[in-house]
Amino acid sequence: MEVKSKHQALSSFRQSSKPSRGHRLAILILCLFNVAWVLRTWLSRNAEYKPNLHQVQECAIENLHADTSFLDKASPISKNEFLERRDRLAQALVASEVDAFILEPGYTFQYYANTSQSDWEPWEPEERPFLMLILPLRSDSGVVSAKTAFLAPHFEEGRVRMLGIPSRESELDIVTWEEHWDPYATLLQSHLFANSQARGHNRRPRLIIDEEMRDFIARGLANAGFETLGLTPEVELVRQLKTPAEVELLRAVNTGTVAAVRAMRPCLVAGLTEDEVRDILDAALLSVGFGLFFNIVLFEEDGALPHGGFVVGKKKLTHETMVVIDVGAHYLGYSSDICRSFLIDSATKGQQWSLGSFMATIGLLPKPSGVIDGNAELHAEKLKVWGIVLEAQTAAAAEFKPNNTAANVDLAARKVIDEAGYGYAFTHRLGHGIGIKAHESPYLNKWNTRVTLQPGMAFTNEPGIYLEGKFGVRHEDIYLVKEDGDAELLTGRRAVGPYDP
């Protein structure tokens, strides 16, 4: 009996000495926590979150290629249109009372002759002048048409003929000069100006010089005996009024550029740098056949300078970052110039499970920057400014009417921003003409009361607010002035919100 009692007591002691199941679980959790803390400390010191650039790039291109209908109606400018442009220029020259328009390879040369600077000199502009002249010819019935001729070094004559410049003549009319001659005196003494000299005019032949003409050529022409003039309003108007073919090209390249930005945005993730976002967008543009032109990607305070500073590109994206992208591309010789300001999607929207995201969630990996909520007051101001800029753009769009002044369009946007208290932060003009060149006349600024809008003119509409040290917002779309009614949007659709640009 005594032995049995001792055995029972010993058994009871042993049972009471064993840890309960709850105690064992607590010990296990404590051990795991300690291991996790050590692992997290090591990882945070030795690992950095890096976005998957290839995945983001593929996402952006796939989204863009889901709808490329913006390319459907665009076609290269026809030979006949180049000839018609020169005829309209010839008529403008008559109205301006000048003898010829003269230009060298560049945007204007490309507009009238389908030949760019790089087509002629892929290396760099040379000191040897290669010039195109457009002269007005009047028929017996009084119809004015264009006579096109060229001035070129003799040894380059064959290469000029190979350029494929549209012409009504079977052979181009080329005045050649030898390297030891004065090319400008050679031009003055050529058959192109023989009639004016023979008639014994008291005035020198009058030439309108293209705005892209280099100074040494302009001075050479003047010193040889030409009277050189700047562009007249009649001559500028030829390029300012867009033909239906030009409108479709502008629509294609500008709508496509906006589509590329819009396709990329939902693919962006925190941790990407400004330079990486730029490269992703460039690749998307190239994937639809666009040529790269410029691409300015700015985050937060970098965007408070409209075109950025000299040390940008390394700032990292967060979910609170105001992104400003000002980008242009080329397509069949025409330019886009658009801007979008936006925020990327929140960290949880559309997030897919991965080992990295799980480890970040439980604290074993550092979270991608921006997952933690930012400054609520600053975020609210970003949304407020974004809406004010959109309202300003809307007000300006309503002013794109025939016979309205360029100044009134600018002032309409400026009024909205002034009344919202941010007038000091709208630091540039509202916009500019656009066509074969991204920046063309007319220019939309509050003092340009001389220029009145005409049907066929295309403009950027790009108000902005820039708060130095904080962020910037700009919306930029392209508008075509119409004969009646509202201006036509050439960028597909406008931005809707900071998460739908």
C-alpha cells in the first residue's frame, strides 16, 4: 500500500513537471520570432528590393499592342501634296512681294521637299551650302505656281539627284559651284535671277530666309547682293494650316504616344527610377514603329521644374509619387508632344502573391518604397492641383475658335489657375503650334494678340502648376481649330484622373 502510494506521487510529480501544450507552442513561437528577427536584420542589410524590369517592360508593350488602331488612318505625305505646298508658298511669296524663298536641309526642307537634314548629311551640317529655292511663276492666265531649284557643290550634284525630291520636272534644276568659287555670287549670277538683272531693277533680288538658316549663309547671300528678309505672316501661314493628311499623322503619333504612357502606368511598380521608366516607355514607343524624340520623366520635386534639372533620373518611384512625363516621338515625319501627370496604383491593387511579397508582408524583407502611406496633407494637395490644371486645360480648349487671339487662349487657362491661388506657379506659356516640328508658330502666350486662330491650325494645350521642393503637374494634349464648333482633340482622349491619365 505504501509502495503504491509512492509510485502514484512520483507519477503525479513527473506529469506536473512536463510543459503543457500551450507552453510548448509559446516556446516555439518565441524561437521562430528570434530566428525571424535575426534573418530580417541580415536581409535588410544585405538585400535591396529590385523591381523586375523585364516584367514591367513586357506588361507595357502588351498593353499598348492590345489596340493600335491609332495607326490605321495615317499615311505618308504624297508627292502631289509636296508640290501643292510649294504652290501655296509661291502664292504667299507673291503676296509678300519677294522673289524667292531659300532654305537649307532641316525641318522646313523636309516639309517642302521630303528631305531631312540626316537624309542629306548623316554626319553633321557642313560648311558647304546646299540650298533649295522656291520661286513664284505666273502663267499667262495669272495662275501662280512654284519653280523649284537648288544650289549645290558641283561634286555633290549626283547625290542631290539621288535624293528623290518630288518634282514636276524630269530633272532637278541645280545651280552648281566649284569649291574655289563664291557660291552666293554664283547663285546671283545664275539663270534663276537673270530676268531681274536684265530688267535693270533698282532693287536687289529679295529672298525670304528660312528661320533655320545658319547665319554664315544668310550673311553670304546678303554680301553677294541679295536683299534678305525674315519670314512674313503669309509665308508662315503655309505651314501653320494643316492638311487632312497632316491631321491624320498628327492624330496617329500623338494618340499613340498618349496610349503608350497610359499602357505603361498600370505596369509600374515602386522602386523603379526615373531613368528606368523612361527606358520602358522608349521601348514601348519603338515597338509600334515610332522614332524616339525626347522623353522627360520626373518624380516629385524633380517635376517642379517643367523640363527637369540637370541631375535627374535616379529618384525612385513610390505609391505617393507624382509622376510627370513629357514625351515626344516621330512617325512618318510628324511629331508628338504630350504630357501626363499621374500616380501609380496602390500597393495592394492587383497585387499577386509571391514569396517576396509574403516575406515583405511578415517583415522578413523590406517593403518596396511607397507601400507605407505618405503625407496625407501633401497627397490631398496633389489631387487638388491635378484637378485645377485639368480645369485650366478645359477652359483653354473652349477658346480654340477661329478669329480668337492666341493671347485669349493662354489667358483662359491662366485665369483658372490664378483664381485657385496658384498663379505664381504657372511659369510658362500655354502652348505652341505643332506639325512636322514639335514647336512651331503660332505661340500661345498672353501677349500674342497679333496672331488670330484659323481653321486648320494645331496647338498644344499644356497648362501646369509647379511647386518647387514638392511636385509639379502638367496636362498636355493637341487640339485642331475647326471651321465651326469646338476644337478637335488629336490625342484620343484627355486625362480623367490621377490614376487614369
